[in-house]
Amino acid sequence: MTMVGLLFFTNWPTYQYNVLQGVAPLVYYLGSVALAGVLVLFRPKLLAVLLREPLSYWFVIYALTGLVWVVLGGDWAPDNREWRLRFLLMMLFSAGVVLSTLVDARRFANVLMIAAVIAAISFWHDFLNPFFYVPRGFPGSNPGRGAGLFINANQAGGALVIMAIAAMPFFGKYWRFLLLLVVLLGVVPTFSRASILLAIIVIGVWIWYGQFRRWGILFLLIAVPLAMKIGYELFSVGIASSEINVENIMERVAFFIEGDASDFSANERKYVVALAWDKFAAHPLTGIGVGATDFASSAWGYPQSTHNMYLRLLAEQGLLGGVMYLSLLGLILVRGWRLVRYSADPLAKDIGVALLLVVLYFAFLGFFSHTLLQEPVSVLAMAFLLTAARRVEVGSIQNKWISFGSIKRA
């Protein structure tokens, strides 16, 4: 699990394929499945763990509905990879559940922390050294927005946040402020408006649920101004470069200072949202086809996708797509809320808070990104947390109800 985690949480499979022209990411996916398969072969009971996980069935249904649409809709195309990606992510989630069952969660949290630190440092390094990670003119690159090995700055910011969410419950409260600092410092050079807003909300939820010691909060009150000063100096150095898109960066900075969102990116997002809603309104039951919005298909008619998970699934699969996404959020929400509300174990409560934040991650970023269910980072983090929840939820919730029943009888 450590090996699989370091590979996918650093986005190495995608980076080495797209930028370094290495082996196809399929090799890494199948390698992870093979490792899980070997474990199941020697410990068949691990298969039962996978079968008891409700999200396993959700991913199966998600993958199969994509394949069924392609077969019955007759709109299969060689460059339509969406339905194949669904099966790959289904297999990765299954492998993640099996591998996480035997992992020491606290040690794996260190792996997440290492990956998050590497990501944060690489984001700043990318901001200060344009074209170090991605060559000039590479499709999707945006010089000046730090992304490191993640290539896409929006995906980079979201990945950093979800890694911190997954690691938080397994760190001692004395050291959790370090994760908060990594998130605060690391997400800034991505200049991803959605990721920065998400990070602020996540930190607020962490504080609300008492995830830090008081002295940690006091330390942050001292450290944050210093970090802001260092960040400003680095920003001043980076923004002076003639190789970055200064106009795009300053427009994003203006969003947080003035609330202005009238740049090209924001306007394009408004356009594709309206376009996606029109496609859904025209085909509310069937949609225009799985993966149709992910490439310039005749059914979609625009080179950029929806930038919105809700509207992407509604446009591609109609009402079924929308129900699928909401059901994913609902399944995780119920698991997290039960642990927070009814568990007597502090660790179980913290895992519950993390699951609630996973829901927030998919619900909030779902309004700004259409690739959340294509990204292995979020899928593996979800598998790890759900497996950890399975370990604690039955006993802790059961004990809570037994205790409540005893008081009631008394």
C-alpha cells in the first residue's frame, strides 16, 4: 500500500506517461490490482472485506452503466476513454480497499504526509521555475500556476487537500498543525480558486470539530503571518518572471481581493455550464453519451468539458448520472455522520470527520471540476478512509448504542 500510495499520490503514472513518454498508466493500475489479487489468494477473507464495502457496488454500477450506455447507444468511439476509465478506477478502488485492510493506518498517514510535502514543495518550485516539470507549449500547462507532477494546477490543489484530509485522523493532535501548514502553504502557488476556497473551508471544519490542540492553534497564529511574509516574497520573485502568464495570475489574485471573476476562465466556465444544462434539458433521460463532453464530439460541440461533475453526469447520462453522483455523496455522508454522532471512540470520530470532509471535497469541487472520478488520488484516499472506518465503526457504534440502552433501561 505504501508503494501504491507513493506512486499515485505523487501522480507519477500520469506524469511519466504524458510528459516523459513512459509506459501507459494502465501498467500501474494493473500492478496495484495484481498486488491485491496476490493478497486475496493467500488471505481469501480479504475478499469478504471488499464485498462488505457498499462503495464497491457503487463503483461496479458506475462502470457498468457507462458500458451499457456505450453498447446500447451505439456511440462508441476509439478516442472515448471515459467508460474504460470507470473500470480502471473501479479496480483501483477495490485494490485500495484490500491493501488498506492490512496497512498500519498511522504509518500510512506518514506516507500521505510525505506525498503532501513533496507536492507542496514542487508547486512552489514549479511556480518559481516555469517549464521545469512541463515543457513549453505542453497541452494543458499554464506557466505561473504551480502544479509540479500533477501538470494541471486545479487537480494539484485538490489532490493536496484530499491527502491532508485522509491523513489528519491518524496524526497525534500535537502534530496536526503541520498538516494545516502544508495545506495553507502548498495550495497557494496553484492559484486554483476552488482549491484555495476548499482548503479554507476544510481548515474551518477541522477547527470546529476540535482537531487541534490549543497550543497548536496558538502556534499557527504566530506561524501564519511569517508564512504569509515568506509566501509574499516568493510570489514577488515568481511574478517578475517574463515566462509566466502574469495576467492570468493577477486575475486570480483579484478574485480573492476584489471578488472579481470576469476573466476568460470564469467566462468559459459559465458558458459550458449553460451548454451542459441545455444538453441535459434536451436529453433528460438518456443524456448525450458517456464521455461525450470530454472531447470535441459532435454531440457536445465545444473543445472544453463542463468543469462541473454534476452537469457532466447529467449531460452525459441524464437523470441517472445525477442520481449516481448524489448517491456517492450520500453513502459516504451516512458513514461519516454515524461515526461522528454515535461513536464513543475519539479515533472513530476523527475518521468520521474526515469522511464528512471527503463528502465536502466531492460536493464542493464538483461545481468546479469534471475529473474528480477520473483521479486516482481521490479514489485511493476514499478507499483508505472507508477501510479505516470499517475497522472502527461496528464496534464503536455498537458500544455506544449498548451504553445508551443500558442507561435507558436503568
